[in-house]
Amino acid sequence: MTAVGLDIRHFGTEDLTEIRRTIIDLHAAATGPDRDDDFKKKFPWFVDHWGSKEGYVCVIAYDDETPVGFAYGAPLDEGREWWREYVREVPEKHRTFAFSELAVHPSKRKQGVSDTLTRALFENRPEDLAVLLVDVTHPRVQSLYERWGFKKVGERRPFPDSPVYAVMLAELPLR
């Protein structure tokens, strides 16, 4: 399924000031009031953290001029691929893109927006692999990533107050 009629716009680190509020507001709408916890409240810090990384890229989908979803990430530093501790044999090709966030407004779900954003984010990436974390209490989201070729290689709690996440790894290009 593709999200027909959406305008997919690409942004980089230099655009963070312009898109920061859009990302934060879309994330709040996507996670909903049931995720009004302390960890969710730290999201603006993550936006700034990832947005300051070299090679950061963000794609935002617009329906007319209304933002309806986003995806972003950045390349991991060579030799600092933290996912290595979860695999027995490190692939020969290991340059990695960290897929940090994907969010779609609830009114636009099940219309192919996630797929469109993800494919736009990974289009023409020079890295060999992609890694992401997904909350283990969201098996349907994990299944979505599996359809794109991601495989669960372990579990991780990156911060003491964060949920437990499935560590998922995929070869690029995605399926």
C-alpha cells in the first residue's frame, strides 16, 4: 500500500529549528494520552540529540500543508555499532544507519504512510544495515518492521526509565 498524494519532504540538521515543533507535535499525537509518562516527556531531548548528529535525515509527509507523519535517523559512527553485542557473527558489511523514530498521526494510519516514510528515509542510503529499537509491548509494530526485512536480534533497555525494546537489524536496501 502506498500513501498516494502525500508530499514527502526531506530535511537535515540545518533544518531542525524549522521542523522541531512539527516532529514533537506529531509524536505527541501518535503516542496519545496513554503514554503521558516521564520517558515520553523526554522526547524533545531525543529530537535535539538525533537532529545534531552528522548525517541526520528526516522525512515528513504532508497532506496538503498538514504534516501527517515523520521518520528520522542518522548513521552510526564507524566502529561504534552498538548492535554488535546482540549478534554472534558481525556481518562483513556493517556500516549502519540508526532508524530512530517513525510516527504517523492516528487519522492517517493504515493508509501506507509508514511504508512511504520509511522507504523515503532509506532511499539511496550508503549504509549496509539499519538498526532500530521497538517497544516489546508493541508486537504489531514489530511485525511491521519484520515485513520490511528487520529481524529481532535481542532486547535492550537503553535508559533506566525506558521501556524494554526489541533490537532489530535489517540489510539495506529494505525488502
